[in-house]
Amino acid sequence: MHLLNIKDLTFLHCGPISLQVKATEITGLSGASGSGKSLFLRALADLEAHEGNIILDELNQQSIAAHLWRQKVALLSTETSWWFDTVAEHFEALSEDDLAALGFSRDCMQWSIARLSSGEKQRLGLLRLLQNEPEVLLLDEPTANLDKYNTQLFEEFVKLYLKDKSACAIWVGHDLEQLKRVSVNRYVMVEGEMLNVD
């Protein structure tokens, strides 16, 4: 059962923020553009300069190399990056069940990255992120480019993953109805502070 413990986190104009996210739970975060939501996720992923303590179970972020930390605490950005020409080149292995659960058939592995829509990139980006079986998912507006049907597939897939792996997640978004639907605790970022809205 994995626990993310954030203590007195500060970055740029934001903080101090203290928060606990428990196994299988999603914490939702909303707020105006530019309020610091994405920077918060980047600090948690050790991609942004920050102070304070971020602890996963007994492991302090400061005691581990950043690339190893990001295998455990993984960020899915609003726009995913792709390095190779085809989908398959980005994956070591991928089950047909996982592909189907997100609305893909097996032949998508042969697709060119150039032909992918932003929504397809986002769903495949989630599958790529989960290859390392991270214990924490940091989701930055992950369904912004998805229609209602694929948004539902995405939400269900994430919830099942968290349950299966006893993992947890922080989900940043502007869709307040979605955050009510998926998250146990909800916060809003206002002038660098995270305020509980439950």
C-alpha cells in the first residue's frame, strides 16, 4: 500500500504545501491557468526546483537519482513527447487487453506517430508511462483532448490500475465534474496555496 507524503513543499511563488495521498486514491486539483498546478506536478516529479520533503512510503525524493524517482512517481503531461517513428518502438511489451481497454486494436503498434491524434497520443502515453509500474501517477489535464467516450475509458483504466497496484494519483484538471467523479479529495490552487474544497 503506497503513500505519498508531501511536507512543506515550496516552489517559485507557491507553498508551503503539505498533503498526503493514500493508496488507490486520486486527489483532484483545479485552479486558474498559471496558478501553479503544473509546476506542482513537476516539482513532485523532480523536474522543477523546489524545497521541502516528498516521501514515497519510506523513500525520500532527495535520496534517489531523479530518473529513478520518475519511474516511481510518473508524470503524464498535457502534451506527450514521442521520439521514434512508430508506436511499437516506444514499448517493450504491451498486452492486447490494455490496448483494448483504451480503445485500440493490436495494429495500432504499426502506426506512424505522425498519424496519431492528440487524444490517441494521450491514451498511448498513459500506457507507455505505466510500463515501469509507477506507484504514483501525476496526471496533468490528461483527458483535455479526449471525447466523452474515451474520457470514460481513460478514467476507468486509471482507477483499475491504482486498485491493482495499490498506487495513488494526483489529477489536475479544469473539469470540476470529472474531478468530483474520480477523486477522493479535491483541492484548488489559489495564489500559490492549495485549498481543500471538500
